[in-house]
Amino acid sequence: MKRLGVLGWPVSHSRSPQMHNAALAQLGLKDWHYQRLPVPPEVFEETVRGLPAAGFVGANVTIPHKEAALALADEATDAARAIGAANTLSFGVDGAISAANTDAPGILTALAAIDRAPAGQTALVLGAGGSARAVAYALREAGAARVAVWNRSSDRAVALASDLGVDAVTRPITADLLVNCTSVGLADGNFKDLPIDADALGTYATVADLVYRAGGTELIATASSAGCAVVGGLEVLVRQGALSFQAWTGLQAPIDVMRDSARGAFPDSHDPGTSDSPDRRAADPRRPGR
């Protein structure tokens, strides 16, 4: 049995097992299995180093381990090193650990699916953890005119900005694109702890939320109602997951199967950020920068 998993704390909310196991089944990889791996920070390194001997081929990494995942890797892609965080680990037959970051290309392909390429745009990224680092790097590399980062702890925002050559801000700025890379909304869906109120959301042409949960997030629902183009967390999950899947198996990921299985884990809801969602809204062309 070849094993895969997702490392996080918490990780019970993850839809990755449904998504990846559906993809494995679709391609006839019956001797592969993907599972949740709840691991507290204090035993993260010990756990990861023991995975190859337990039959693991690779693992995704989520909050709060992305920076730690890069630190323990024996080798890493140039992008992962530039970002300073990894969300995809692959294990060699000798136990060597390779790190990559599929969050960065994942957000770009999710934006491209709704025709919202960031080139020439201004962007505000909320958060300063591993996901925020990947998003800020991706937007910068894709030619965004300005990438600004806000975090509740301003020191972390300043450190991220210094590392990646973007701007740290102490309050939200007017921008074309807003990306929430914090965990706000994971527990209850609302965004009251973000520095953006409902009235201000309509000033952003595009809003992306990396959080996903049953019933969706209030941030995405409010932005959609305000006429913004939106990218939901499930779509970003699918896009980055497809890249991880290809790295582990060497096969093209069945992305539609992955999306349907991730969405099907929430039978009472849909993700408005998916490429075929009827709730995706076009941005108002009169908005700044459009």
C-alpha cells in the first residue's frame, strides 16, 4: 500500500482525503490511500521523518506546519525556498524528504479560471503565514503592480514583506484583488475578525478566500452579493491538490473528479469559486483598475 496524507493541527476539516482518494480511484490506483494526519507542532518533525518507513510516498502540509515543513526538508524547489514555506512533501526510497509549494501556482490557476489574472493589478493579502507567503510570492511573480500584506501582528507582515520584496501595511488598502490567507472564518464562517467590513468589500474587483467550510464562508458570500468576482477556498484546494497529486503519481490529475468530490463533501452547499459555478459574479468594470 502506498500512502499519502495531509499534516495539520487541526486537520479534521480537511477535504483533501475525499478529493485525493476519488482521484486515485478514478485512475485505478487501488494500492494507494490518502488520509488525515493530525500532528501537533511539538512532534511535527519526528512524525514526518517517520512517514517513509510507514509506507508514505508523500504528504500535503497545512496550518500551522508549512514553514516547518520546508525547514526539515533535505531538498526543496527554488520556489519553495523563495517563499519560505512548503505545502507538499515527497519521500524518496531512501527516506529523503523533498519539499515543494503548490499553493503559489494553485492560486494563480484558480484566478485564471475566472479570467482574473493578477498582472498589472494591485493586491491586498491578509495574513503572514505559509499560505500568505505563497500567495504574495505568486502574485509578485505573476506581475502584480503592487502586493500589500496585512497581518494582526505587524512584525510578521514586515518580515514577510522584507523576504519577498512586497509591501507591509498596517491597515487595508484599496486594491483590485483581496486574498484572505488567515484562518478567520474556518470555525464559524464569519469574517468579523478581519480588518475589512461588509461595506468595503464591494471596492475590490476580486475576492479570494483560502478558507473553506460547510455552508461556505461569509466573506465569499458577502463579496459575491456585492458584485465581486470570487474564488472560494475549495477551488484553491483543488488546484493546488492537483499539482501535488501529479508530483506524487506522475499522472495527470483528474481535476473535475477532484472538484466534484471536494464539493460533494458538503452536500448542503457549493463553492462559488469553482469554474462552473452559477454564482460566480463578474467584476464591475467601473471598479478601480478594471
